[in-house]
Amino acid sequence: MNKIVMYGADWCPDCQRAKAFLKENNIEYNYIDVDLNEEATKKVELINNGKRIIPTLLINGKTYTNPDNSQLAAALGINEDYRIIMYGADWCPDCRKSKAFLTDNNINFQYIEIDKDENEWAIPLIKELNNGKRKIPTIVINDDQVFVEPENDELRQALKIDVVKEEHIYDTIIIGGGAAGLTTSIYAQRDRYDSLILEKKTIGGNAFLTQKIENYPGFTNISGPALMDKMEEQARVYGAKIKTGEDVTSITKEGDLFKVQTKSNTHIGKSVVLSTGSTYRQLNIPGEQELIGSGVHFCATCDGAFYRDKDIIVVGGGNSALEEGIFLAGFVKSVKIVNIMPNFSASETYIEKLEKIDNISTYMNQTSTEFVANDQGLFEGLKVKDNETGEESMIHADGAFIFIGLIPNTKSFADLVELDQRGFIKTTGMANTSVEGIFAAGDCREGAIAQVAAATGEGVLASYGLKTYLSK
Ligand SMILES: Cc1cc2nc3c(=O)[nH]c(=O)nc-3n(C[C@H](O)[C@H](O)[C@H](O)COP(=O)(O)OP(=O)(O)OC[C@H]3O[C@@H](n4cnc5c(N)ncnc54)[C@H](O)[C@@H]3O)c2cc1C
């Protein structure tokens, strides 16, 4: 299915080597002899700034000039026992997570960016592999094992990646690589405390999933991924160690040290910072579970692009719902905002913006009762009930995005630190939790403002807390 073209000549040893490598790995390609094809010679010269260098390869639109076998292996996802092809898109956080995991473990994979015109062929293939659904990342190992939106642990098992036992004792282990965790790490590193950030998904946290941030001081308008990339870079510059695909399941105190257990490793630290943020709340209505990922979504940045020129529903009435609805209205055909309350709880800035956008309509005072799919299991719409009249109706659309609030990611620590009734971590003073040496910062903390600027501020506070604790 790949479009691989090799421009070469029969007398050229490197062309023979590259041909042999592709043949050994059962990779089909189209070979064009530049000695017999004037057009091909011109193309090679165009690619190589006027020079006639062969072999020149075109792999799904990307050019490779006289690549050695290891470069070919990297481009084509060839490893000793596996060939790995990942179908994904640059805007997709789960693709980024899987890419980071494979790269961190030095595993070659061929990445096919499905949004590129030359890779249009990949879309029907993904649908075929996913029962008609467009799900990414879809990762194919050795042509027969298919992993759809896999957790890193699934990949670890499939690729038999060894778990390395770590002996190092960190000054602090930061759980969660969002704005709060990254900031704590930047400050800790600058104070010469070595920090390890454990992140189960994508570095950047919820802010990474937000297309437009207009209220982070210093930036009138910056995309979430751009801002979080800068924070990650800054943490790395100061020496922070970052591990992704590490889902922390428990923490135990042994003497003065903390043992942090993830699904695949154990890490030891003198202190711990909990900065695990929060997760999207679901509606818990019929049809929701079945349609999640193929009609029902929680992240506009992640999945919005699937709905270009289509009709979508946004459920919610707070800042996130309006902000994301406005963002989606920029490229979908229409946005129908369904709010359970008679008025929006979002700030006036968003309400004023919303009123000026033609392709947004609002359905106020409506309770969402069921997501409906057609006979083929494809999303058809949302059933709602008017809170005043009791009248039931169906809102038709191609997909729905739910933004109705967040629940704290603190389940794993419920027996460790004191939580409030809603599950947020209670803190006092300098981000201290009920356990000495464990600190909490950001959206997982009781009373958090749930803004990026606030999360970074709390990260600073936690860094001062752990500094005081460690210098005792
Ligand atoms: C749709 C949306 C739009 C938003 N828009 C804005 C905006 O415009 N401006 C603004 O200021 N704020 C905005 N916010 C809020 C902002 O994103 C958050 O306040 C901020 O991201 C909180 O940072 P945090 O570090 O506390 O948590 P998070 O960003 O949630 O990061 C927590 C991290 O911890 C990881 N984690 C969780 N559990 C574990 C575990 N057990 N082991 C390892 N890792 C774990 C998570 O994967 C995550 O990466 C928005 C939020 C959403 C959802």
C-alpha cells in the first residue's frame, strides 16, 4: 500500500544495496532506472539541488537521498523482529503519546500522517481495520497485529520491551506532566534538586488538548501544544528526567523514602508531588459508551478535525464548552450547543463571542437523555428533554463533543492522602498534603482555579514546599 519509489541505476552499488534491503524485508517498491528515464533524472536533480545522487527514494512523499540501511529501517519501521507502521496525525495527542513511547524505547516505526494528500490512501485502510471507524493511532505490527489507540503497556507487551529496574533515588518524583508538574520540575531543577516526571499519557496535560489559550500571561494567543512544548523544553533544559507511559498506581512510604509504583516500574524518591490534574466528566446516558471515539468525543483539538464541514453538537454551558464550541465553529459546518441550564455559566467574554458567530445555535434548558446511532452503528444524534415543557426531541448531527466539567485524577491516592468529598486533594500551607513529604499542585487540588496560569503558580508553591522539606 505504501508509495515507495526508488530512483537508481543498475551500475550503482548503493542502489543494489538498497534494493536488496527492501527485498529482504518484503517491501514492495517501484524502481525507476534514471539511465532510461529523462524525466526521472530531472526529478532526482530537483530533489537534490541540481545533483544527480542515487539512490534517491520517495517514501510516502518524503525524500531520502542515498539512505544507509539503518536510515531505511528507521523510515520504514523495521526492527530486528518487527516492522511497525503507525497511521496517525500530528494534531492527535494519542499519536504523540505512542510516538514518544516508541522513540523513548529506540524502536523504529514508519509514521504515516493521514492528513497529507499523498497519504489519502491510508484513510480507507484505517476504516477497514477499525470496522468503519476512523481511529488513530492505528498501529500495525508485522502486517497482522493491529493496535488501535493502544496504551503504552499494550505496546510494551507486544514488542517485549524489558522493564528496567531503576536504582536512582530522586529528590522528588512528580506525578503528572501538565502545567503544574512541569513548573514544579523547572523550579526544583534550578534549585539543584533532581526531579523525575512520570506521565501516563502526553506531556502537557489538559492544556495540550486546548487549541487556543488567550489568558496565559505573556501570550495574547498561543495554542495549547505550543505553550506546553515550551514548558517541556524548559524542564528538559534544566535537566528534568521525563518518562511517559508511566501510569502511577500506588505510592508507599518506606522510612524517609517514597516508593512510586507504576504499571511497569518502581521509582524511589525523597519527596513526591501529585499533579495529576483532572479528566472529562461523562454524561452517563445510553449510547455514550458505545459511541465514544466514533461520534462522541471529549477533546476538540484531538478529534475536531474529523468533522470538517460537518454538523456537530457541543454539550455544556461553561467556559470550556463555549471556548471549544467557538474553536470548532471555525471549521465545522454548524455547532449546536446543548445546555442543561437556562443560562450559560461561562464568562461574558465567551458569551459575547458566541453571539457573533453565525454557525452556532443554542439549545438551552435541555437535558441530554440518549446518544443515538443508526443501523450501521454510526452517530445520528442526541435525544434531549426540555426541562420546562418535558417535550422530547432529537438533535441530528455527525458527532458530539462533551464539555461538562472534570473529575480529579486522584483515585490511586485515595488511601494515602486526605481528599475532599469530591475527590480533590486537601492541602495546607506550601502545597502540603496530609502526608509529610507529599505535595499537591494544580487541578487535582482542592480549591484549584483550573487554569494554566494557576497550575503553574501552584507548581512554584509545591517546589518551595519540597525545598523546605528536603532541606530539613
Ligand atoms: C477543554 C479545555 C480547555 C481549557 N482551556 C483553558 C484556557 O483557555 N486557559 C487556561 O488557563 N486553562 C484552560 N483549561 C484548563 C487547563 O488546561 C488546566 O487548568 C491545566 O491544564 C491544569 O494543569 P495540571 O498540571 O494541574 O493538570 P493537567 O493538565 O490535567 O495534567 C495532569 C497530568 O497528569 C497525568 N496523570 C494523571 N494521572 C496520572 C497517573 N496516575 N500517573 C501518571 N500521570 C498521571 C495526566 O495524564 C496529565 O497529563 C482548559 C481545560 C480544558 C479541559
